[in-house]
Amino acid sequence: MRGPSAEHATGPSSGTGPQSPEPGIVARIERLGQIVAHGADRVCALLFALVFLIFCYKIARRYLAGDAVAWADEVSVVLFIWIVFLANGLVVPERRQIAFDLLHRHLAARWQRRLEFSRALLIAVIFAVCLPGTLDYIHSLWREKTPVLLWRLDRVYACFGVFAVAIVLRLAWTCLRLLRRDYHP
């Protein structure tokens, strides 16, 4: 979420003409998004700390005890998968994502907004259309297991389902924000 909503800067609506959702609802949704992002940020930081500890343990076992620890590689890979998808879906704001903006930055503000809306809508629709198949495929992975620890792959890749749902919700919210008259980036 991109900072305080426009209602905080301009106050409640004056009642003239059709307006966006009530300021309280917008503020609550944005606050909920911030809480989820903050929680996911802490989870990702914890997972990254675990990766580091497992890496140190593996190095110590290999060079001090002469023992290769196969499970450490597998756990590190699974934790990295979770870190990447949770962080990208729930933590990293849109403005920090990699973007191809050669055209966007040379357009007038009105056209930038239209382009942003089109991009957000297109990606949200693609993810929403693919979501049932994606979740079904993740669910079907319950039969497969990781090679060393024999963890079920549906649990290993459940983070991609969270990522896909988060992308749809975030981009739908972005589209709604871009449609508001009082939108400010």
C-alpha cells in the first residue's frame, strides 16, 4: 500500500457527486493490508534467518565433522521458495517491483494513470482466470514428495497459491484506487 489514503489528506467527502467508498472503509482496508504486509515481512525475515542458521550448520558439519548434511539443502530450497513468493505477494510494494517504464515516464499524468490501470487490470484478470487451475494443480501435488525429507509438495508449493491470491487482491485494489477521483500516487 502506498502510504496514507487521500481521505487523510483532504478530509471526508463533501457529498457532491458520486464518490468512492467511504473513507473509513478505505482506511480500514489499507490498514489491514499494512498489517498483513508487516506480518509477512516478519515471517520472511525469520525464514531467512533460518536459512542462514541451516547454512552455517551445514558448513560446520561438512568441515568440522566431515559429514554432508543432505536435508540442509532441501530445507534451504523450500525456505527460499516460501521467502520469494510470500515477500513478492505480500511485502514488496508495486513501486519496488521491476518495471519496464520507458514509455510510461514520458506520458502525461492522465495517460500514465490509464496505462497503470490497464496493466493492473490485465495482470489481475490473467491471475484470476488461472487461479482455479493453479490451486487445483497445487492441491494435486499431495502425491509427490521431496527427495530427502519426503515432505508433500502441495505443502511446499502452497506459498504459490498465497502469492497468486495476493496478486489478484492487490491488483484489484490498485484498479479501484486508480478509478477514484481523488487518487494520488
